[in-house]
Amino acid sequence: MTTIDTVVIGAGHAGLAVSKLLTDAGREHVVLDRGRIGDRWRTERWDSLHLLTPSWMTRLPGWGYSGPDPDGYLGAGSFVGLLEAYAASFGAPVVGRATVHEVAPAPGRGAARRYRVATSRGTWHARHVVIATGPHGTPYVPAGLAGTDIGRVDLVTSNRYRNPGRLGAGGVLVVGASASGLQIADELNRAGRDVTIAVGRHTRMPRRHRGLDIFWWLENTGRLARTIDEVPDPVAARAETSLQLVGRDDHERATQDLDLGGLQARGVRLVGRVEAVEGRTARLRDDLAATVGAADAALDGFLDSLDRFVERVGLGNQLWDSPRPRPVSVASAPTRLDLGAEGIGTVLVAAGYRPHHPWLRLPITDSDGTIRQRRGVTPAEGVYVVGQRFQHRRDSGYIDGARHDAASVVSHLLASSGSGSLAAPLSDAEEPAA
């Protein structure tokens, strides 16, 4: 058993951001991870995956991307390498292969040993615990898929997908039309597979607008800095779908959009949401036209707001006009799909994730598993969380946004233990709101 001031759980970008700030403040701590630095990027991502954000947005406390291609998109392996270099730059005290079994109160131990963190590599008693395991808990599999005949159809979640060659034979039904679903469907289609996408709620987004990456717009119009207190419906904001984007290392295709219309033109079939799979028959909602229509309308409104921003700040003469993405045109879609007759051998679920903290023995989670917090501070004294979706700012769930939440959490941690605060905490409003 080891006594230490702070235990950080998770050695991804968020946990390392916290570790860097604690190191700069001279605070004793340890960073625990079930695997290695950036473990999910190593073990739960497909081979061709690249970041959605351009490399210039790969920023952590005291560090930023300095490579040759700031406008490119890092592959998962390259990003892991950067995380390893970042951790080495300040000697992050990472203990790997330390699966957390329990975080619980340590009664009668006093403030210095308030919490007990039991792992496969030993037990720590700590005054503070920072949970930095990220927003990707466990893959969400809709209840309607429980009846899938898994003896004859493979049911695969996106975190288990690696490449087309490692899927079973036959066509693929992709459930989900956000970033992961579209990227995987695109790859499977290019590999010659017959692909059907069951389209759910999604956020359509062009890769570029008027010559600039869409994340330039999101940052410079202040949208990424918008806080949870500034949105009309915090619950809906935290349930926003990931942007329909792809990052590529192929410069000829790097600026191309990835959308349902393009996939449909290449032979991918679009259908409505899956209600249920019973044996080898999928029941589908008759909602395809309404779903894609809503996404197209939202996109038009968003691009209109960007063009108003251009005129307001006087950039009209500096940026060229660009054509708007065309609306997705869909024909009537079936409401039933015989997987056997269609030759579909795999149902690949890319429907997002749900919180999953089975080791957390503290009364700080809601019924859906979400950790209750305000700017990373939970109801349990000395317990914090970093890297959740829209934790405080809209970019909280992005790599770039973790630095802001880490600074807020570490400032609170230092102040609550009588050590002052960070010398120069990051601002919550670095950009003007559009």
C-alpha cells in the first residue's frame, strides 16, 4: 500500500494534461492506466483511423504540435507517439498495466488518505483522485439488437473493428451514421463490400468552408469555447452526435467531404434506424427522409451563421466563396431487411458510447452512469473528472479541449489544499462568440 497526494486514473491526453500541471506545481502524484500510454488509441481503434481535428489543434499544457504538416490529420499510431513524447518531456509518473478494481472511501484514514484506489498493481491511498478515463466508456448497443442471431450473423462494435479483411465474409449492415459509422462504411465500400447504413441522428459537416478547415471556423467563431452555461439545453448539448468528418493522410483526398450522399453515389444503401433484429430479419423505421432532411437543414443554418460572421468581421474580400454541400436525396427505404437474403454477414454497431465506471464506489454518478460534476469538481470532496463530453466547454471531449478542463481542475485541487492555484490558468473565453 502506498500513500500519495493525488491519483490520476487514465494515461491518455486528459490524464497527461493533468499530470503536467501537477508536475509544474510540484505536487506528488501517480498516473494509473490499465494498459500503456494512450491505450485506447492502441487497442480500440481501427487501423486507418486519423484524428478529425487538424494537427495544429493537437495542444496540451506546455506543448503543441510542431511537425511539418500542421494542417494534416494525425494517424492513431502517430498520435500515440506524440503522447509518449509528451509524457517523457516532463517525466510523467505513469504506472502501466494497473487495472483499477475499486475507488472507494478509506474511512478513518484522515484527509491525507481519504480514498483507497485498489488496482492490479497494488493499492494507493490518496487525498485526491482525478478520473481521466475519457468519454468512451463502453460501446452502446441498442436494445433492439439483442435478438440478432449471432450464430449466423457477426455482431461487431466499432471499437473491435480493425479493417475489412478481419471481418467475416458477406455484406455489412452499419448501425450509426456519425463519424465512426461513415468512416467504416466508406472503408468497407472501397474494399468491395456491399454496405448498408442504418441512418440515425447525425451532424452533417463539410471538411472545409470557403477554403478553411471547419475546425478553424469552430474555433474562431467561439463555438468550441462556448460553455455549458451558455446553451439552452445542457442535456441535449452533451448528447450531440460527433461531426460527420474524416481525417486523411492522403493530401488529394484530405479536403474531400464524407457524407451520406457521396457514399450513396458509390453504391452504399441508406435505410432508416434499426428498431430491432429478430433472428436474421431487421425491422427498420420509416424515418430516413426526415432524418437526413433535419441534418441538411441544420447544416444550412450553420453555414449561414458562418457567412454572417465573415461579413461582420470584414473577411468577405479575403475568402473565396465555396459551393454548399448538396442535400442528400433519398428514395423510399425498406422497413424490413432479410439479412440472409441480402447476404449480410456482419452487423457493425457504431452508435456511440455510454459511461462505464464499475470500479467507482462513490455516490457521484447518475442513473445513466454519468459522473456528476461542475467544471470537473464532483460531489465527493477531492474527486475530480476531466475529458468528459461538454464537461464545461464544447471542446471538452476533444484532445485540444482537455487543457482547459485540466487547468480548472488542478487550480481547484491546489486551492482546496491551501497551495494557491496555477500561475497562469487558461482562459475560458479565448475567442469571441459568434
